[in-house]
Amino acid sequence: MGLFDKLLGRNIGGKPAKSSTVAKDRLQLALISDRIKVTPEQMELIKEEIVSVISRHFDIDREAMEITWGDKHDKLVANIPVRRSRML
């Protein structure tokens, strides 16, 4: 489960997250958004736009996708399973 899913309370096929883990993830997101001057709402909008654009070209597995921040929080990492191309 990606950071965005955890923060939005989306628990896909797993145990409920510990409150300490949720608090840590929220703090990380707050620090990231402060450093890059993007609000959590803007980050969620960016994620939705990325998914929208990719969905135009590929049939993707939205339940298995993860969009997270890299180790040093200087890059956005997308892991989006593709079922098939829509370009055929």
C-alpha cells in the first residue's frame, strides 16, 4: 500500500495500520509538501492526473498500483501494473 493510500485511509487487503505508522506517514507527507511547496490535496490531484493519463493508453490495475515518494523524498515513484495496451 502506498503512502497516499495510507494517508487517505485506504486499506487494501491488509490489517489496519497502527496509529503510530499513520502519524509517521502523515508527518513525512507534511515535511515533503512543505519542502516542495505542494499541499496534500495538490499531491492527490497530481496522482489522479497521472492515473488518468496512463489509463487512456493502458488498462491498469488500480487496486495494485502504488505511487510513493522515493527514499530521499526527492522523486515520485509510480508502480502501476499494466494489464494490456489500449493502442491495439
